[in-house]
Amino acid sequence: MSDFMKRTYDVIVCGAGHAGTEAALAAARMGAQTLLLRGNIDTIGQMSCNPAIGGQAKGHMVRELDALGGEMGVNADVTGIQYRKLNASKGPAVQAPRTQCDKKAYQFRLKHTIELQENLVLFQATVTRLLFEGDRVVGCGTNLDVDFRAKTVVVTTGTFLRGLMHVGKNTNEGGRMGDYSARTLSGSFLEAGIELERLKTGTPPRLLGRSIDFSQMEEQKGDDVPCLFGFNDTRGEEDLFHVEHSGERRLGWAPGERQVSCFIAYTTAATEAVVRRNLHLSPMYSGQIESTGPRYCPSIEDKFVRFPDKPNHRFFLEPEGRNTNEYYINGCSTSLPLDVQVELIHSVPGLERAVILRPAYAVEYDFAPPTQLRPSLESKKVENLFFAGQINGTSGYEEAASQGLVAGVNAVRKCRGEGPVVIQRHEGYIGVLIDDLVTKGTSEPYRMFTSRAEHRLLFNHGSAELRLRHHAAECNLVSRERLGRMEGKARQVEEWVRRLEEERTGEGTFAERARRREADIPFPAAFEGLPAAVREEVLYRVTYRGYLEREMKQIERLSQVGSLRIPESINYMDIKGLRKEGAQKLEAIRPTTLGQASRISGVNPADINIILVYLESARRRREDGRRPANPAGR
């Protein structure tokens, strides 16, 4: 047998989607001997659903990944075909980059990157079982009747665990259309005492572009100046071209070149009639599918049922690449029968003659409730076994990739007897994501939103390197040169924040005038000459100084209020600003303390913060002898 079959690896990664690729690259770049197993290596990094990276909160996570040394951001930057900064007209805290990618270019470049990575062996085989010795994992078996052994194993199986696809009454095994299903691996988890449950997700149809009448739709162009995920201001040549030294050039282009347009179409009354007339044929409404789907990415059936007063719904037609005529129909996820899908599509203006290339479908799959994991993403029940991605109940490429990097890093650190890297929830969205998963769990596909982060004002996407640079040093995925540039950038930001707060011009300091939102402030020439990323971060800090200081104080306070008691008479539905979902869950559970409330699934930290403010306000009013303006009695 060849050496790659006989050796004991430091890390085996099972699965090569967005979680698996980040886990494998992280482990290998840390110097660990890593094996990446994939049932079909032609689908490494496949964008099974929307061919886009980023968006609200998700774009922030990709920038955090880049700050930690991950690959997703750069891979998206150089294979993008449309670049947009979302919420550009709003405050910087909620602005986020989003890139429509060339689906195949993204996938091929990522595969090439893995092939060129030192310390990383890529091999095509389906993992069929795990190998255990006592209460620890020691490797895995494959469909080739070949076993591989390792000190740690990272499982990133996505939707492939007993994957079952639905198009109307038609069902087929598979994690996605045209691919396989991992039928036996679930048995290994159950054998080890790991609980499994079922979730459901879905995807819309793909259409032939030349059969679409775009003249009836709204055109949506990209930004002239792309907002990138990669922090190229701290990268040197050694970071940007670290694998090109082999003489092989990876696929990609300069960001912003030859951008393409997306288009917006609207459903009609005829569309709604088609859906309602055929609801009984939808697996989700016929009882054929019993597992829970994503609340915040509803199917077209759910949209018409849950929002009956809405006159229409939007479809976003997004090209899948530069060299294909295939379009993704964002907003049209469904599992209706194919003939109904055709009728549904043809009811939309501009799509009257559209040709379906791939049908929409729903997929059910096993996942392991993530409360069975430690914050390192290691299993509490099986030592040296790590989980990342959709197996933990998440949805989305960005959530998967974030978990993958953390799991890969911590698998290596476990091999070396080092403590885990744990990103705290006040440090970034990745910290919020993992803390939510392992402390609250999820009963539906988890998607990251800015509202899940109570300290989101601290998480403007441009500050990711500065917030996480100490973790970047821990992870050891960023070169010393780049770490040095990060530290230099941090010093520049701190120095200029101090100077703008102290130096005066006209009526007040530069910082005071910035907070008054004055136009044409005559900043010093040296400040204007700083890199754009530094100037933007300095202005963010001085403009929002009071809010940011309040957030830091709140972090200290929240750590001390877990034992605060909640009056039995409180009426959560009357608390202004509390999300409806959070209020409903709180009303159902009736927690006695704020700490108990924070652990309820469906209640996020922003909800807890609102309750805390409400309770403190009520206490002050009582002390003043005034009756509450918004009584909470039943």
C-alpha cells in the first residue's frame, strides 16, 4: 500500500463543502498532516444553492474568516461577477459586502488551492463509518474497504447524511440533485451515543437565460467600486501569491472586471392561484415531509400561506456564471411537482416562455443537535471528534465555513495538547454563531442575522482584523508579516482616534465635528493620506464613540446580570422592541431569571438586552414612586 494509506494523520476531514475545505486548509496550513475525503472531488466547494457569498451578517463573517486566515473571502473576491455593498445608505455597522460568484470558477479555484496545499492529501472516497477505541475516535472507514487512521476527525457532511430529495411525490436519495447520499455514517454516530434529528432545506429551479424576457424586469447592477472580503491592505506578496510559487496559476480575475447584472421579477395573482390550487401536492403540506425547514428562507408555498395579505413576492434572477446561460431564481424555493413548477414559473411576467434546466426540490437530512458540542466544536461524547457545518443544524455557506475553520484549528490544537481557540460572542459574529449553537441549540436551520448579536455595533465589517488579530495569532494561519501589518494598522487607528479627539479645528475638535455630521471637515493632510481602511475605521470610532463606549460597558454589565430575577407579572408582548418570536417563546416558558431566559431557544441576546433595559427602567420608576408608563401586569 502507498504511504498515504498507511500513515496516521493528525486530522481527517470528512466532506469537502464550505466547512470541510476551510477545516482542511486550516489544519494543513498549521503544519498538521491532513487528509481530506470527499465522495466526489469534482464537487469540492460546490455552491449547491445560491452562487453568492456574503450579505447581512454573513458578509461580516466572511471578513472575519479572512482576518483569521481563511480562504472563502479571497476565493469569492477573484471569482466574483457582481459586487454589492448592502445597506450602503445606512450606518456602517449594518453595511455588508455581497458577491455574486461564477459558480464553477469558485469551485475550480478552491479545488486547485487544495491540490496545491502542502501537508494536505485529497482523496476521493465516501466515508461510511467512524472507527472508535473506547470513547474516542481514531479514524474512519470508506466505501473502498480502506480504513484511514487519525488523531482527530472533523465531520462536515452537509446535507448528505441519509439525504432524501423531494419533487412532488417523487423522492430520490442524495444530498443534492445528481449526487449521492451518505446512508451508513449516521449509524456510527448513533453507535457512539450521538443524537440525530432531521432537518429540511430547499432550492429553487434554474432557468435557461435565453428563454427569459428581461425587458419586463428590473435590472440590478453591481457597484462600480467593489467592496471586497479580503483585507488586501495588510497582505503582502507572500500572502496574495503563496501557492503560485509552484508555477501553476489558479483561476480568477481582478475584482470588478466585466460585472454582470441581476434582475428582479414579481409574482402575480396567477402565481398565487397556481400555488394554492396545488398545495396538497407539496410534500411539506401533504405530510410527506415532517422535518423542519428554514424559517427565514421560506418556500414559495410558505410565502403565500404565511403572508396572505402580501400582493406579490420578488424573484431575483441571478446568473450562475460568465460562461453559462443558467439562471438561479432566488426566492422561488419549492418542492411542488415539476409540471406545477412549470406553470408557476410561466405565471411570472418575463418568464412566460422560460425553460427549466433543473427543477426545484426539497432535501431532508440528518443533523446532530449542536448542544452536544463544546465551544471548540469537539463532541462532548466522543473525544477527538469535531463537527462543523450543516451537520450542526446551520444553513448557509458562510456559517459552514466559519465553523470549519474553527473546527480545523481546534482539531490541530487538540493533537498538540493545546487549549482551544474560542471566539467570544462580543468579539465577532463567528463567536455569536458558535455560542448560539452550543448553548441554545437549534430546532430549525440556523441562519446568522445582525439581530442575533447584541453587540453588533462593535462588528462593523471593516474592523474584523483589529477585533480578531489576537485570535489570528493563536490560529497561526496568518503570516508573521501580515500580523505585523495588522498591529501597525491597529496602532495607526488608535493614534488617529486620539489625535482627532484632541486636535481642534474651527468650532470644536475634529471628532466633535464628525459626530455633528458636518460636511467638508478640513482633516489634516496626514490623515487624508492614510489608507482608506484606516481612515474609515478611525471615523467610525470617533463618530460612534458614545455608542461604542456604551457597548463596552454593557459587556461588563451583562456578565453580572444572569441571576437577575424577572417578575412573574411581566407581559412580554407589551415590551416595546422585543421581537415577536422572542416574546412568544418567553411567554411560553415564563423564565424566572434573566440567565434562564437567555438559554431559551428562539430568544436571542438582543431580546435579553431589551428585557434588561425594560426591568431597569421599571425599577427606576418604582423607586421614583411613578407608575410605569407601559405596565407589564396581566
